[in-house]
Amino acid sequence: MIDDPTKDEILRLAEDYLGENGYLTPPNITLKSGLAEELELDSLDSVGLLTYIEDTLGFTVPAEEARGIRTLQDIYNCYKEYA
């Protein structure tokens, strides 16, 4: 488990997830990158990405909060709130 991930760590984990699951990582991935728009993830893959980051960093986002996640920034904000 990582003690205090930076925004760069969230980006790296997203890139790892995308690569491991056969997605092409956009060249300019940022925290503002939309899961559906820029990363081209469907709803199941968005949940998979969130779960991968949660498991790696050791936190859990409540289901009602998870439904509103649209960007990597949202995931980072949830980490800061729920870790």
C-alpha cells in the first residue's frame, strides 16, 4: 500500500490499468481526463479502474459516491476524502 499517493501516482495507476486491460493510453492523460470521453472506458471498465486504484491504495469509495465519478480528478478527490 502507498502511504500518500500524489496526483502523479493516480495517473500512473490509471496508465497501468489501461495497459493491463488492452487499452491505448492517451498521450496527454491528465487528472481532467474523462473516463468515458478521453479514456474510452465503458461503465464496467470505469468500475474496474476505480476498484484497481482502491485495492492498490487501500481505500473504498461508497457506491453512491462512485456513481458520480467521471474523471481521474474525481478518483483522486475520493482518495483524499476516504483514505
